[in-house]
Amino acid sequence: MIRARVLAAVLVVAGVAAIAVGHHYRPAAEPPRSMPSSPAVARSAASSAAAASALTRGDLLPTSPPTRVRIPALRVDEAVTGLGQNPDGSMQVPTDAHTVGWYTGAPTPGALGPAVLAGHVNYKGADGTFARLSTLHPGDQVEVTRQDGITAVFTVTDVDRYAKDRFPATAVYGAIDHAGLRLITCGGDFDTRTGHYTDNIVAYAELRSTE
Amino acid sequence: MTFRRALLTAPVVATLLLATPTAALADESVQVKLLELNHSGASGTATLTATDRGDLRISIRSRGLVPNSPHAQHLHGSTAGMDFHCPDMSADRDGNGYVSTEEGMPVYGDIFVSLTTAGDTAKASGLAVDRMPVADASGNLRYDRTIAAADLPPGTVEHLKDLHIVQHGVDADGNGKYDMAGLGESTLAKSAGLTGIPEEATDPALCGMVSGAAAGSVPVGGVATGDGSTRDRAAVWYGTGGLALLAALGIVVVTRRRSYVPSRNQR
């Protein structure tokens, strides 16, 4: 009788612990799916039409590739590698869960234009560096250290979710009048047939200061 | 043997290629806004794209230019970190109401690349009007050319954002063409040894400054940043926890019943 009670107590403790662990691993909350007409585009178009004398907005750094990215709100501090394109024209992705990739076909972080960093949400059984990217809020900081030793400090302006087959190429890769940053990972449902997530999470940020 | 070695080394090389940042420089596409100079009434946009091979693709769309006339056009500026920009009318030192090319140069810099339609693109081709694009009857001008990396001055791609596009050719007297009657003979052309070229043909009409930048090559579709491998982890833990609690409940119920039933029989 006592043995059964002990077993029940152990099971209760184990069950609660397991649920706590599950809660710890729960998927990050995600923003609702947006349509490709992002507010980021409208904003930059509006401001570039404004002043003729100053056609660009904010601080701009010269070209220098990124080496490290820090996102205090997500406790992220990771090395950055270069990413090109796959033979099919899609963007390469990092070969491990932790390293963050900088897309070399776009400007460097801190220079005029959209710099693009991609990281896994999960990969080969491990949570990726960008596992909780969808929980970033406008105002959160993203710090990118560059080869020239300068750290470009960005603040998040928007976090959106898009269906991959309606990826907003213009909003993410298109022309902007300031030094911008886009952080990309996966989200939405997982399609077990293709082995891919159906959506991408994109966090948009703007250069605020340099260190 | 060699085949086997190739089999072994290929993945190593591939891994190295993937591991190191593939390019020190970003491909980028620089947007230029062409603003009117000398009250030309013209406007335009241009895109300068550095390709991954180091070539420079130039695309210019202007309107409101002198129709059916060639418009000399160049990249002005320097890669030496000089702070050149587009001039305003205060650059008109001789006060004739027009900023000439000579008056503009201290502000926007010397010719860096001549944007000819064919052949040489060096500074020496700056006045090669026979190889400059011609505006159509409505004054619209379209220009598209890719200049090979080998034909670009060193540092062009790295300093794209420091360069300015200038398009020349105004119609001062409003007669729809370049002639001596407008502003006389071009002193710039004359100093280069070309006589009989009207000043109207060489005075700048548009000057472009960088207004934005985009990715140089846009990847296809979304980004495959996840394999779903930890996606079910929470569900598995929740499930396990739930089962454990259920089992505990089961044990409690069973032991309660067992302890209850005998006590009833005893009575």
C-alpha cells in the first residue's frame, strides 16, 4: 500500500516536472501571417520622397562584413558566417544550429541598404540561435560586430510572418534609404511531406548607433 | 586510388568553402535619384549594381531631357574618400545662370567613368557624343550597360555610394536642340580640343545622388532555416507528463478502492 503511494507521488512529481520541461520547450509565440505588402516598404518610400538634399536617413557605415551578432533580449551571442545562393537560386543556410549566416548578396550590416542575417529555428535536434526570433519586440536591440571593429547597433521595428511561397522579396531585399537589418528564420506549420516549415519569420531593424 | 582520394577530398573542400565567408564584399544594388540642375526640368532614377563577378551593371531612366539629342553622362567623384556631392546654383561662378561642367567639377568631382553606349568607358571618352545615349522625341532616355570588372577603375565597386551620375545637355533658349545661340560655344569641349560644340550640350542637366540600396542578387523564395527537429519536443514532454499524472491518479484510485472494499467486507 505504502509502496503504491510512493510510486504515485513519484509519478506526480515526474509528471509535473515533465510538463514544466515541456513548458520550457514550448514553441515561441509567433505573429500572425502578414501579406507581402510590408509597412517597412511604405515607410522607406515615403521618407525617401521627403527631403531632396538628404536622400538617405540616419547614420551610414562603410562596407565591412559582419563577424558576430548579439541579441540581448534572446540571450544570443553567436559567430557569423557568409551565405551565398544554392544552385536553385535559394539562399544557403548555416550548416549548424548555432552559427548565424550573413547573405553576401546584400549590403553589409551598418552600410546603406538591407543587410540580411539568417539562422535556424531548429536544426539536427537542437534549438537554433533564432528559435525565439518571433518573440522580439519593436525596440529590442541587435548588435552586429564587423570586421572593421565597429559594432552596428540596430533596433527592431517590425516582426512579421510570411508564407514561404509568398516571401516578400521587395520588403526584405529591396531598396531602402537607411542602414537596415533583416533577421530571418522559420515559423508557422511544419510540412512533414517536404520536411520544411511553411512560413518564414522576418524581424526588421534599423541602425540606431555605432560603437 | 586517385578516384578514392577525390571522393575523400571533395567533401573536405566543400566543407571549407561553406565554412568560410564566401565573399569579402557584398553584392549590392545602389539606387540613385537624378535631380534637375540648371532648371532643366528633367528627372530620373538610376541603379548601379555590383555583380558577384565584380562587374558593374548600370541602368538609367531619365525624362524631360532635350529630345532627339545625345546626352553625355558620367560617373563623377573619387574613390579616395573625397566628399563630393551634387552642386546647387551657387556653383555658377560666372553668373550666367548656368552651372557649367567646369563649375560643377569642384563639387561633384572629375569624370570617373564615362557611361558610353559602346566601347571605351575611360575619362577620355567623356565627350564622345557619338557613343552617348540619345533621348527620344519625348525627351526620355533609357540606358543599360554592364561594364566588365577589368574595365573599371580600381575601387569602383567598393565606392559605388561615393560616386555621382551626371547627365549633360540643356536647352537654354528652348528651341528644342543644342546650338550656339543658347549659351555659345562649350569652353569644356574647346579646352579638350573639340571646336564647334555648343555649351548647351555640355552643361549638366541632371545630377544623381545615392538615395538607397538593395541586395545585389535576390534569392529565390523563402529561407529553409529549420528542419523541425525540436518542434515536437514540448508536445512529447507535455504528453509524458500527462501520462505520468494519469498513472499516478490511476494508482491512487486503485489503492483507494482496494483499501475501501475490504473494510466494507469486514463490516
